[in-house]
Amino acid sequence: MAMDARDIEAMIKAALPDATVEIKDLAGDGDHYAATVTSSAFVGKSRVQQHQMVYAALKGNMGGVLHALALTTSVPQN
């Protein structure tokens, strides 16, 4: 069963309320997405820590209903 892009965005925003989230369905199958997430919560965190925060927001769906997620994270630019 595929996961809807709106659900992915909602889960990320629930964990990172200030996040700007862009989701693209790469294959049109609901299983392969690219996400760009920008949040001030990432300030001072390594790229690995930022990605871990996003994966934690997805509450175990990675590797299950969400097969693949190409993830780009960043902090807001002033």
C-alpha cells in the first residue's frame, strides 16, 4: 500500500511545525518520493541528525508503506 504525499507532509509538519516541506512523487506510484524540508529545528544539527529528525517524524513508515524517500534538508536562510 502506497503512502500519500499529503500524509508525509502532515507527519513532518506535526513534528517540525515551522517546516517548509516540498514533496515530489518521483515515479507516480506513491512509493518513491523526494522531499525537501527546511526547518529552524535543524540549526546546529549535522545533516545526519537532520535526516534522523525527519525519519522520526515518519513514525516507522520508512521501509514499509513508504518505500523510498530522497531527502534534502536545510535551515532557513536569513
